[in-house]
Amino acid sequence: MADRVLNRAGTIYADLPGYTTPTVTVTDPKGTAVVTAASATTQGSSRWSYALTANQLTIAGLWTAVWTSGGNSKTQYFTVGYATAAGLTRWDLVLALASREHEVIEGSMSAYQPAAVVDTSLRGGAGSYLGRYVILHPDNGINLAGRFRRITAFNGSALTLASPFHADPAVDARYAIINADPLEVERALRRVFDDLSEASRIPMRVSGLTLAATNYTKRLEITLPAGLTRVDTIWVDNCASRNTVNGMELTQNSWEPVVGRKVRVTIDQQSLDVADTLVVRGTRQMRIPAFWDSEIDVESAPLVAGAAKELLAMRSGGPAVDVEEHLRRMLVAQQEFETSKRHSAGRPMPGSREVIP
């Protein structure tokens, strides 16, 4: 899956400090606005959301949400794709990375008091966990997913937080204790996603693409959805032409990418017309997951190793830090990253062609 599943209702959200009653405009990969200046729903503490229906999330690719309030505007990108049987989420990735720097403890709350998490199963005596962070699992709801607070005290069963959460987590709410600042973890992840975005090629299939007339004789064009970076194969999705059958693959010499994220098709070889629709299979680049329940589209090993290298480098200085140990672990992470990156790099299919913006 991607950030949201194709043909399935899903809620998008963004943290927007300083925004008051924002509106959101959501644009699909074809450039069509499916939501225009709709009022967002508050989730508390500067987080706003909007629920998209299954009838709106009908195109795979890169979507855009523009959140606007007064003179403020934030553009958010998220991907829509097919569901997978299993996959690591952004939450899993954050904890996997944090565990490279220090032990990560996961638990569920026996109770929540104002600015205190009670968990009677926690190990350790009074004074443990000071300076670490409590971060909340996405299963606790959009309003609490990924929220974090620093621990200022521990009495053996209750973690005192620097400030309360804006809403009380329920009994049995899931959480984790990590040592690294969650903002540092996010920064390290963004670095490695940027490094790997060009090399990773995520399979993508888009159906229902309509043919349009051109100024060229016996040439029709389709506009490719945003996010698609290479086209591997094209075949007929729904055929109205008399001499063409559904599922027929177009020959490689009958189509070519052209400027403007389009593919031009020669119809005298394929007996197509503007009433037909096509399916395109290709690949898109990797993007950092937009939401806490987003699933990772690629192998996690190079992501975790690469981000661990960045995180350990950022935390290798300062008082009371074992610099040599941090640097040793950073070099190990660097070696792991270089090896796993080579193994996981996507390779284009024979005949694959690059999309021209």
C-alpha cells in the first residue's frame, strides 16, 4: 500500500501550527480537484484532518492537499495505491530507527493521569527513563497518533511528563519510550528518503486512462498521473474499437513518451480510438510516508541503516556521550546501508521508458 488505499475511504491530516479553521483542496494525480476549499476538522493541538471517500480515491499516484488559513498555506503530498497483505508503517520505521540509538520499550497504559502515564509492567526503579520520550501509537486515533512528551520523573509505575497530552489516551492505549528526540528521528528519515528516492522504483498500475485527440494524423495521447516516473507496458483496459480486444498489450513501437507527462499512441497499428481506455504499468519514486499509519513501499533495511547512520552522526557529540561508541555504530550502519542499498535498488524493466515532465 501507499499512504492511502485505492478505492477505500481514508482520512488525511496535517499538523498546522498557527492555522485557524483551515480549508483544504485535494487534487488527484490527473490534476483534477476532487475537493475544493472544504472545511477541515480539528483533531486538537494544531492537527487538522479531512475524510476522503472511496469514490474520491480512485486513481493511483501522487496526490496533493493544500491546506489554507488566512495568509498561511501548506502543500502536502501523499500517495494512493493498492493494498498489500502486510507492511511496515511509519510508526514501525521510527521505532526501528530509534532502537539503533538506544533501547526502545513498548507498552500499554494501565491508566492516564494529567501529565502522567501509568504502566505497572514497566521495569526499573525510581528515576529511570528520565529525559526520554513517550510517543503514542497510531492505533490511539488520528488526534493522538505520533504525539510525544518528554519524561521528567518515574516512581516505579508512573511516568511524569513535561506537559499533558491535549486529549487523554484511553486505558490500554499503546505507546513507546524512546531515547532520541522524535524530531531528530524524523530528520534522519527525511535525509535517507531523499538519498534513496531516485534509486527506488515502486511498481504502479493505473487503469481507466482516456485517449485524447491530437494535431497529428493517426496519433492519440494519454496524460499520465503525477508520481509515475517510468512506463513499462501499456494495454487496453476497456475497448470500444471494433478491431481491438480488452487486455491486448500495445507494441513497444506504437507508443512513446512526450513532453507534458503524456504518452503518444500510434492508432493505425492498434485500431484504437478516443472511446477506448488504457492501463499503464510503470514505477514511481519512493516518498517519505505522510501519515503515521502509512505503509512503507520498499524494503526497510536500507532505510533503517541509512537513517541510523544519520541519527548516530547527529548524536555523536555533547556531554556524557560515548563518542567512540557512537562513531563505531555509525560506521557499521554505513556499511550495512551501502550493502542493502545495492541489493534493493530497483531496476527498470526491458523496454521501460522515462516519463517526460
